[in-house]
Amino acid sequence: RRVTVFTVRFDRALGVGLKLTREGALHGIGKLFGMVDVETGDPAFDDRFVVKGQPADAVRALLTPEVRSQLVSLQQHAELLEVEDDRLTAVVGWLIRDPAWIDSGLVTLARAGAALAGVAAGAGPYRR
């Protein structure tokens, strides 16, 4: 099986210990046992992703409507999507045969990374 990994590294860490992954069945079980994730109040985003980080208000400030929209869009191009405090990674688990898909996938990845890094650059008192 071929796997292609695309990664955008931020010029500096976001400073909130961000960990964003796809919502999964096991996470639903974790919620029953009191595991807490940061919710944005955007059902289309919150139903897709598990978000961790502290303080929660700073994490929410990073996840602006533009950032959430870019991440939802990117998820449609990837089998696996993860955001950590210093990078965004998209994994494609199928053979990419169409060069146009690569162009659109890379543009979507770059836009999502730039949106996150751009918000972080002006995030105010939560930046370290």
C-alpha cells in the first residue's frame, strides 16, 4: 500500500500544546469516561475533530472560522489529518493518479497551514 505524507511545519510552535485529530469511535468512548476536548461550538468542525490543548480559550482563538473551514476542506483530501503545535500533517493512503489532485491537495494544505500560522502570529496574550 502506498502512503503519501504531506507536512507543513510552522515557523514556531503555536504555544498551546495543540493536538487535533479526526473524531473516531474510540474517542466517543473516551468522552463517556470523562476525557475532555476543546469544542469550538461549530458542529460541522466539532463532529469531525478531537482537539486538545491549553488554555482552552487560546485554542479556540486559534481555531477561527477560516481555520476551521480550511481544516474541514483539507480533511476531504486526506485519509488522516493531524495538527500539532508545530505542524500540520495530511496522509493520503491511496495512489494519486491525477496531477490536478496533487495541486488542489497541496494548495488546500498550504492554505490551512497558513491560516493557522497567521492566526497564531497575532493571537495576542496567549503567544509565548
